[in-house]
Amino acid sequence: MSRSQNILTDTQIESFSRAISGRVSSRVSAGYEPVRCGMVWNGRPPERYPRLIVEAHSVDDVALSVHFARRYGLAVSARGTGHSYSAVFLCNGGLLLDLSHLNDIIVDGPARQVSVGAGARSGQISAMLAQEGLAFPVGHDADVGIGGFLLGGGLGINCAAWGGISTFNILAAELVNAEGKQLYVSPRENPDLFWALRGGGPGLPFIVTRFHLRCYEHPGAIVSNSWLFRFSGLPHLVQELETVTSFLDQRLQVMIALLPAPPELTEECSKEDGGRLIALSAIAFADDSEDACTILASLPAFANALVRVENQMTTLAEIQQRGKTLLVSQRFRTDNILCDDLSSAVDIVMQHLPTAPSPASLSLIVWSGQSKQPDTAYSVTGRYFVSTYAQWDLAEDDWVNAVWLKGFYDDMAAVATGAYINEFDLEGRLDEAYRCYSPEAFERLQGLRQVYDPRGIFYNPYPNSPS
């Protein structure tokens, strides 16, 4: 069944605007384009233009917007904070709900739980939880909004020890369905929808307005070690790490960043390094500093490091600030895989990364840990997460960077066990998004869309969707 096609007039838009607490921007109104571009974190907003952009200040605003969209045949999409590489929430001709003002945070210290609006940001949540001696595996950048992060799974800080993928810590949620009704979902209430929101990603048949989350005791000590190596030594470094990753403490976060070499280290790098180096970091989230040092001691000695900095006390806020420093350009595109065969993935990285059109582009390799996987829409597994962030500044370089990244990850697909939807190239390979789910989960998601949104009220970006 298709959406209603009632004629939408300026008078009706004005009447709707008066009923909404926040601002409503129409495609034909003055000031629309700055508002549209402001919805997008990436400095490369796609050429997609919602008919209306609605700033929701309450759940009632969300419900009213869904009712309005149903009446006038507008597909509804939602944006939390816009921290999306592909800006998948931008829908041509639809109604875009800006949920960034639904950002309140309520901490229940004794219960070790937190209730957060869908527009709350990772840094805000971490700071409020820390005041109560608690923590949650939020995004590695303080500006990452919790809504899209959790709906796509969430590869959060220390997530291997804190419940696995961050979305596994959702205890319940509140949402607005395709009929404009407000629902509470949990393992016992509306379990199908609860299953879907834990990792279902874009195009779900509802809009989540609030999450109720399980929290963890804040670490008594967070201690980091870091090393720099020549880029050409990556295969050897990976071999060293693979000898110990099966035995590492889940409270250890291990990440490799493949970065442009700073000027002071260019002489240390050879022609084979292509102006790049390896930055390896290991962060222990422990009871105390002695416990942290014991955890870190399980790593190899790394005798061939160019630089080493060991046993440095740090904080969650500093970790999030460090995440910001990796993205230095204005325009971004990303792709990723999950894999078990890291050595084969590294061979492909060594082939493609040195040919990046922009020297600022970088790759990350993250050890994912070995946590138990519950039955959720997030359903892919892999011991390692390998992602690449193409970044550049000029619009004229968009195409060459997109082509390079797609070729890179066309090759990476051969060793992939899956992919992470939040950093999947939804612009270049939208028709391959099924790779971000198990076959059974992907089929179930399609079925739930048909059952809970048969008219296609909510924007579904995937090919052959009801909308």
C-alpha cells in the first residue's frame, strides 16, 4: 500500500508549524539551505532535499509530525545529531525530524541505569555518568549522538568489557510508530521492535525517542600505552599481536591507526613506508593502576618501535578528544569490514592505502574482543574491525576519493565476515547493506518493515523499499 497523496499547500504547512514547538523549514522558504546543510556533520552534504525539516522539542512534536506526514504522503526520516558519514537520513521530498533537542539525560545511580533522549551526545552522557561513578560504552568522539550510534550497533569505548556491542546494553526504549502512537518496547513489550532497534540501522519502521541503558562501574584507573612503528612493518606487527589477542583481557582496548607520518619522523621512515606510520594504542580500563599495568603487560614488548609512551594515566574525556584528532579535513567518506583473517586484510590495506588520493586518509584496525552475542538485529561477528576514512577538503576531489575507497573495499570483501552499518559506504554500495547483518536478521528486518509500516511512512533508504 502506498502513502496518501493529499495535496500539501503552504497554508497547511503554516498551520502545522504553529502546532509544533520547534522550527519548521520548508523547501521553498528562505533560509532552508543553511538549515539543511546544518543537519549534516560531514562537510559534504548529499544532493537530497527534504520537503520539510522539523525541529522536534518533544515526543508530542514527533508524533504530530508522523500524523501530518501520513496525511500528506511524506516519507518521515529522523536525525539525531547528524554525525553520519553518508547523511543517510536526508530524504528527497520527505519530512526530516531533527531530534537533537531531545537530549535530556537522567541517571539512576543505585540501579546503574541511565535514560537518555535520542539526541543526547556521547560526551554529555559520559560526563553525567562519571559524576555518579558510572560509565557506558559511548562513541569515541564526544559529539557522536547516541541515537544513530545505538541503532547501528555501536562500537563504543571499552565495549568488549561493557556488554559487547553498545546496543546490547539497551534495556528498553520509547518510540513513535507509523500510526503516530507512542510505544514502550522491551524484551517483554513489543519484542519484535525491541529486537529490531538493537542494531537495525537506518530505515526502521519507527522513530526511537528515548533509550533506557545498562551502565557499568567507572574504572578506578584508565592507563594507556602507545607505540609508533614504520608502516612497512605492519605485517610483522600484526603477526605479533595475533599471538596474544586470543588471551587478552576484555578490559583492554587495542587499536592500530595507519597515519601520515609527522614531519619530525619522516627521516625515520623509508621509501617503502610511503610517508605513513603505524600508531598502536592499548588502553586498560582497570580497578586501579596496578591492575591496569598487569593487563598491559600481556602485550608483546614491541622491540622495533620508533617511539614508545607507556603507563600514561588518561580519562574517558581524553580518549574522546583523541578520536577527534584523527579527522582533520572537511569532507569524508568511510567503509569497513569485520574479519577473522587479519593477515589477509592487512595485505590488502598495504596495497591500497599508499595509493590514497588524499594523504590525510587513514585506516584503523581494532581488536573486537570475544563477547557473547545475544539475539539482536546486530548480528555480524569478526575478531577485528578494519575501517578506512577517506578525507579531503575540495569538492572537486569527491569523485576520485569515492572511486579509490570503493575499489579498496571491493577487494576487502573477499576476507570479510561482515560489516558495521554505521561506517559502511551507504552512498557507494547501498545495495550491499545486507552484508551488515546475518542473512536471517536482514530477512527479518525486511519482514518487520512490511508488518509495522506497510504504507512506507518511514523513509527506507534501501532499494525496492516501500517508500
